[in-house]
Amino acid sequence: MSQTVSPPLYAAIDLGSNSFHMLVVRHIDGSVQTMAKIKRKVRLAAGLDENNALSTEAMQRGWDCLSLFAERLQDIPPENIRIVGTATLRTATNVDIFLKKANDILGQKINVISGEEEAATIYKGVAHTSGGSGRRLVVDIGGASTEVIIGEGFTAKALTSLKMGCVTWLERHFKDRQLNASNFDNAIEAAKATLSPILDNYNQLGWDVCVGASGTVQALQEIMLAQGMDEVITLTKLKRLQKQAMLAERLEELEIEGLTLERALVFPSGLSILIAIFESLKIESMTLAGGALREGLAYEMVDELRHDNIHNRTIASVQSRYQMDVEYGEQVATLSQNLLAQAGGDEWISEPQASVLLTTAAKLHEIGLTIDFKKGGEHGAYLLQNLDLPGFTRAQKFCLGEVVRRYREQLTSLPEQHAVSGTSSKRILRLLRLATLLTHRRNTQLEPQVSLEVNGDNLTLSISKQWLVDNPLTAAELEIEANRQSDIGWPLVINASE
């Protein structure tokens, strides 16, 4: 009997200025699957003295953490391990003392990377895990450095690592632990001064979308969602959170709904830096990236995953894992896009990501059937909203799930979601339902020629009269569908053409 070989494990370790992180993944079905995430708050940057020497206490905290990581590394091939040190280890004058013992503990060599290397790896992590077309601006606020990158696809156009972070700004501008306007203003202005040398170059390059890749941005998003806001970060929301923070006089008294205790200490300093970045670069909105430094290290170790379309890779991985009918998914997606083009394409569904969501929903709409037919839509919604889907934001996953929940039979209005406009999500669902009905024979040769006319939300679908006669069950289902859509205020007429 042949023995099944387990997929190899990969480990990426990031020795940051505030926390040490370890990510363990495996490569399976064309994607990276997270097997473990281990994080310890080491506060390395807080151990730097005025001469930039690390204190013995800070080094010991680091060594204690690495002793824990070393246990997990024992079962991972050495060639599948990457360990990097960042800003504090770049700065520390006595870094050799720390590294000598750290290397012995891990049995692996730690690579202290330059700021530019760190920025480049962060960008790779974002490119491998975050969707969006066009040029992107990436911001990563760490403990002692902030990386600002502009790139397109998998290629970075501008890489900068700035010497400011949530730990160093805490020690410099909130040392007295007062959350007053003076401390915030000083922290924001100092961050703006640090940013000023790069502004001309970055504004000249320009960008289409902005993503944040850091604990600071993740913490902000968690707070906003806990307070009933959507996931998109704006300057208005940042200013609102600053006001909430200033309701507490001292850092130790800081209580904001959605803010964890472990993040509270560096929250005001990280928030100040992000406000400065928004104001200096005139950023309108930012979303959270799917990954950053550790993901960049992990993905770059897997040759098969380098430089391919992130959405296509994610869809193919899910189809493989759940043994889906790939050819049929392609058929539904093709017809959906054909109907969209007849409806007016980008003029009818205005947001560029809406077309991607339509194609994704078409290719994955049957995912719930792998669990059960009767509640296939419910299961599909749960899976899509809870799976790790690189390239799709939390809001997009929620939207996909709600569309797939309703792809057949019972039709109800979509709930509020923040991935696309309510009009676009409704139109995505309508096209998906029509495409699945018209392709039920699962053969492109047996699919009818159709024409779709739209007048706002009024749809008229014309199909050959003879085809409807030859396919009486589908004809009956199309009439039922026309009634269902019309009954909830989405007028649909089925027209039998000669």
C-alpha cells in the first residue's frame, strides 16, 4: 500500500520591535493554509537605552520567547524556515550579543534585514493575500519603523522604511502617559515631519487603492466593527477614535469598545502616526491587507505560488479542496459575464470589484452542496464567510456569502453589506440566479441563446420560443423566477422570441 505524504510545513518568524510572531503554514491545493500563529509581546524597542543598547532584560524576554518557538521548529525542514529581525535589531548597538544566543536557541540563523528589504517583503505579503487592481499604496506601522510602499501587481515601485513606530512614538510623545491634545498634536506633527521627505515622490507616483498591513490597522478595524462601523478606515473615523481616546486622562485608564488590553498601550501612538499619514498623503480610505511581512516570507518560499493572479488562485484552491465542478463553474461565470455585458457592464454595475464578485460567486456557488443539498445555500454562505480567502476582504466575503445563500429557490432581499453598493449586490444576485437556471443541463452546447434588455432595474430576458418548448421544466422555472424577482420589487419579464 502506498503511503500518503503530508504536505511540507513552512515557518516564518518575524522578530519585531513590539512583538515576536511565528507563522506556520502548509502548501495544499494551490494555496497556503495556516497551521499555527504564535505571538508573544516582547517589547524589544522599549529595552533600548539612550545609546541604542538593548537592556539585558529586553534580550532575556526575547530569548525566552525564542525558546518557545524552537520547539515548533524541530519538525520543520531547515530550508522551509525564514527568520528575520527588523527595526530594533537593525538599531541595537549590541545586537551581536542578542543574535549569538538567539541563533543557538533556534538552531537557525536570524537574518536582520534592511528597512528596504522589510518593505519589499511586506509588499510581497500584501500582493499575495490582498485583492484590488491597479496601483496600491501599502502602509505598515510597526513597533519602531513604518514602511510605506507603492506597487502594482507583484512589483514595488517605491519602498521606504521610516524610523517611527508605535513603541518609539509611545516613549517619545506619550512618555508621561497623558492622553491630552498636546501629546497627540506633538506625535502627529513629528510623524508628518518624518514623512515629509517622501511626499513629492509618492504623490507623483500616485495610487488607486490604499491598504494597511499592521497590528495598528487591524486593531483600528476591530474597533470600528465592534462599534457598528464598516471596515473602511477614513480620516473622519480616525479623528473620532482620537476623541474617544482623549476621554481618558491617562493611558492606563484608556477604554474604547473593541480595543484589546494588550493593544491599548501602543494604540494612541499608532493612531497618531496613521492620522499623520492620512493627512500628509491625503488618503481618502484604507482597508486591511490580508497579510504582510510573515506572509511575504512564507509565500516566497513556495515556488508554485509566486506571481500569479491572486483571485484565480484562491478560487482554484477552494474548488479543489471542496471537489467542485470546475467546468460548470466556468460555464455559469461565462454566462453571468455575458448577461452583465448585455446589461451595460460597468455602467450597470459601477464598482470594478463587483464584476470580480459576480465571477467568484458563479464559480463557487455550489460549494455548500459538498455538505448537504437541502441547505446548500446556507452552508455555502457559512463557508465563504469563514474561509481564509486571500484576495478578498472581510466585507467582500460577507457579500459573497449572502449572494450564494440565495442563488436558488427562495429569494429574499440582501442584508446591508459594505463591499459594493446595495444596487450592485442586488444586480449580482439577479444575474447569478438567471445564469444557474439557464445552465442547469451543465453543457454549453445545450445552453440557450439569450438577450437581456435593461431599463434601470427592469429586466427583460428574451429566449427562443422553440427552446422554451423543448425545455418545459426550465421554462416553468423561469416563470417562477420572474414572479419571485418581481414580487420583491425587482421586475423581470421572460419573453419568448421567434
